[in-house]
Amino acid sequence: MEQKQLTEPQKVLIRDNWQIVSQDQIHHGTVLFTRLFELEPDLVFLFQYNSSHFSNVQECLGSVEFTEHIRKVMTVIDAAVNSVDSLSSLEEYLTGLGRKHRATGVRVESFKTVGESLLFALETGLGELFTEEAREAWSLLYATVVSAMSCGWYREPQGD
Ligand code: HEM
């Protein structure tokens, strides 16, 4: 992945932060998506289960299916944190994941807002532990993940 490499101290910060946040992934993931829907409310309509979409954010956030999506998102972040030493191993998976998101109608630009919402959730969950250095490290990790996902918008599937 063509991003600036994370330094060893940045990796330590990410792992230390995540050890705390990952203890309650659904809670912190809910903070993330609550923020995301505040910033881009129309994203809620992209989540359709059984062919119908939610009529409002509260209905979405309270649903079992959406809670499952939060779990999926946190699992991907968990995988990225566990692979900070070898993020390129996730590249193919993330490109495929981007392609699936493109098919749901989400614009790649909205992932910038997801990034802001992730930083918001980390700051809310970690308080003073979320230092300026930690923010920088997470921004870099997230940028790497989104860079791989965004190939799913621009690159045709290979070999399938
Ligand atoms: C703009 C924000 C996002 C929107 C609108 C969105 C929307 C969706 C939708 C509609 C689905 C299919 C239904 C479902 O499985 O619940 C989905 C699946 C999924 N999403 Fe997202 N998503 C967003 C962000 C993310 C992020 C940031 C990640 C992880 C980094 C992620 C990870 C996943 C995964 C792992 C799946 C399951 C894919 C599969 O079935 O193989 N999503 N997403």
C-alpha cells in the first residue's frame, strides 16, 4: 500500500489505544456511526435489510442488522491494528470490500467523514490518552485502509 509507513512508536500508540477501545467495540462503534450520521445523515438510507431502508437514524442504530454492521467494521479495524506490521497483506481483501461498498451506493468521498467519525469515537473513548501523536498515527492507519478500499471504486476486479 502506497502510504507513509507507520513508525514503531506510532504502532505502539495504536495498539495501546485499541487494547482499551476494543474491550467495548459495539459501544465505540455506535459512537462512530452516531457521529457519522450527524455529519452525513443521508448515509442511513444506504443500509437496507429485507429490501427496506430505515426511516430515521434511531431506528437504524437500534436494529440488530446494523449492530452487526458495526461489529463488521470494528472487526476490520481490529484486523488492521493486528496487521500494522504488514498492512499490505490486507490489500486484496480491502479492495474487495471497497468494491462491495461501491455496489451499495456509498461514495468513496464519504469515507473521509468515516475517518473523522473514527477519530471522534477514539477521542470520546480515550480522553487524554488520545494524544496529538495518537491522532496522527490513527489518521495514517485509516488513510492506508481507505486507500486500499478506494481501489474498489477505481480498479476492475481481477481474475474473477
Ligand atoms: C460510509 C460508511 C459505510 C456505509 C454506508 C456502509 C454500508 C454497508 C452496507 C450497506 C453493507 C451491506 C449490508 C451489511 O453487511 O450490513 C456493508 C457491509 C460491510 N461493511 Fe460497510 N459501510 C460503511 C463503512 C464501512 C467501514 C468503514 C467498514 C470497515 C472498515 C465497513 C465494513 C463492512 C463489512 C466488513 C461488510 C460486510 C461485507 C461482506 O458481506 O463481505 N463498512 N456496508
